[in-house]
Amino acid sequence: MTNQTVTMLSCIGFFFVLFALVLFTMAIKIVREYQRLVVFRLGKCVGARGPGLVFLIPFVETANWVDLRELFLDVPAQTTITKDNANISVDFLIYYKVVDPVASVVQVHNFAGASQGIAMTTLRAVIGDILLDDVLAQRERINTSLRTKLDDVTERWGIKVTAVEIREILPPREIQEAMTRQMSAERTRRAVVTEAEGKKSAAITVAEGEKQSAILRAEGERQARILQAEGYAQALETVFAAAKGIDAKTMSLQYLDTLKALGASPATKFVFPAEFTNLLKPFIGYATETVGEGKG
């Protein structure tokens, strides 16, 4: 065997090995858990395969890769007109996932782009039926309406719209200025109401305090009067008890002490009541009895 023949055989062997490697690469695919292969055999769809190791017939079967993870579309700002003819700019996000790999490949070309186009037209339809104030205040309602309508359209493509989230709503400049003035007026109103409520609460608190103070003062005065009356009553009881033990002689002695005190006074005139003689009768009687006893 000549060298030329050996070289030719080596080249043929090399090309054979290379061809085998190419066929092997084309025939074996490793599909991850979140992926599927939609296989076409001579142009006819034979279904989805995976995950794991998938064998394809080279030059006979071809495959399209489909991602089953939840994805999102960033829809750029869209100018729409509300029901009351106000121009607003809205941008939002669409979250979706493929639930039918075969339909997502066979039923639509570039389902992401198709979903974005449907989202734009659906947004205009939804916003056109809502007033501006409701658009600004009811984002959740708009999100739900958009998701429902998009899901009805994309269902035939094997796509499930899981959520729609509006990121920003920009009304016209004049409306923004009016909203700013309204917000400032509302804050001023709340401040005035809060201040008035504070003054009212303070006045109520002061009044309650004065009321409680007056009640306490009245209660203290009542207790003091009760104690004073009880003291007077006890004093009167003591005097009355002492007066029970005083006889006529004791009273006469008290009269003599009184006369003695009058005699010691520098006054030259004395005024005696008409009953004074009656008061002296017992004393005169006692004196007479004493003198009589002395004579005896």
C-alpha cells in the first residue's frame, strides 16, 4: 500500500469520524426541566419532548425550543383616551407562561410580539370605557380587566397570562397641576380639621377637669360641714351633759362671781335686766338661811 493510499484512507476516516460527531450532535439533545422540544418530522409536528435526553433523527426531525418559565413583557408607554376625553400615558408589564408548547409554536409566530400587540389594543379599549378619576384610583380593576381580556385571546396560543401590572399613569400637565392644587387644598382642610379637633378635645378635657375639680371641692366642703356640724353636736352634748350636774347653789356662786367682776370694773353705771332680781332671790334665800343658822 502506497503512501498516497494511506493518506487517502486517513482523510476518509477523519471525515467519517467528523460526520459521526455531527450526526451525534444533531441526534442527541439535553432538555432542561423548564424547557420542551417541539419536534417536526419531515415538516409534520409529532409533539413535544423532554425534559431529559431526547434523540432526534438527523435530517429527518427538527425541533423548536420552548421555555416554560414565567416571562414578562415590558409594554412601552401608550397614549390612550379616557371616557371623558382625557389623554393619558400608561405603561405596564405583562407576566405570562407557556402552558401548551405545541400550540405556542404551531398556532402563532413570535407569540411574545403578538401578545404585546394585543396588550396595546386591549389597553386602549379598557381605558376608553373608564373615566379619568377612576383610571387614577382603580388600578387594580384595570389590571384585572386587562389580564382577563388578554388571557381570552392568548389561550388559543397555549399561553397563560398570569398578571398585568400598571407601572405608571401620566395625565396631561394641566390635570397634574389641578391635582396638585386639589391635593394642597385637601391637606390644608385636613390640617384645619385636625387643629379644630385638637382644640375641641382640649376644651373638653379642660371642662372635664374643672367639673371634676368642682365636684371634689363641693365634696370637700360637704365633708368639712359635716365634720363641723358633728363637732358642734358633740360640744352641745358635752355642755348639756355638764349642765345636768349644776344645781341652784352652783348657779348662785356663778352670779356672785359675775357681780364681783362687775364691781371690779371701772365703770360707774351698770345696767341690770329686770330679771336680775329674780336671779338674786335664790342667793338671798341662801344668805338668810346662813345668817339664821349663825344666830342659832
